[in-house]
Amino acid sequence: MTILYGATLAVIAAAGLLTLLRLVRGPLALDRIMALDVLVTLTIAATAVGAVARDDTTAIPVLVVLALLAFIGSVTAAHLVEKRKGMR
């Protein structure tokens, strides 16, 4: 099972690097906002995989709070981008 956890974390890390590339190169603000949201989601996934690998349940409340903050942040950022488009 340790190989499976390592492979999963490697795939998450590769996705994180590609997401960082999108964050840097994204031509629109909405691209950057979505890249940040994906990075938070990947962080949550990596933390969850680590918690399962260690058989540790103390990270669950942290994961829930991170997920809620990511959701609220994404909705707020999308609302601000939409509001800015309406002002033009």
C-alpha cells in the first residue's frame, strides 16, 4: 500500500506543478482564480492521502475547514470578476 500512496502523491504533485504553470501564465484573472482553487483542492487531497497513509483522523476538521474556505473564496472571486465585467 505504501507504493500506492507514493504514486498517488506523485500524481498530485505533478498536477500541482501544472496548476502552478497555469497560475503564472494564465492570461485572465479567472484563470488564476481557478488555478488557486485547484491548488487548494490538491492540497486537501494530498493531506487526505497522507492522513490515510498514517491512519490519522485528526486532519479531518482541517480538511473540512480548508474545503469550506476554498469554496467561499472561489465564489467570492467569481462574483467580483462578474461584477467587474458588468461595470464595462
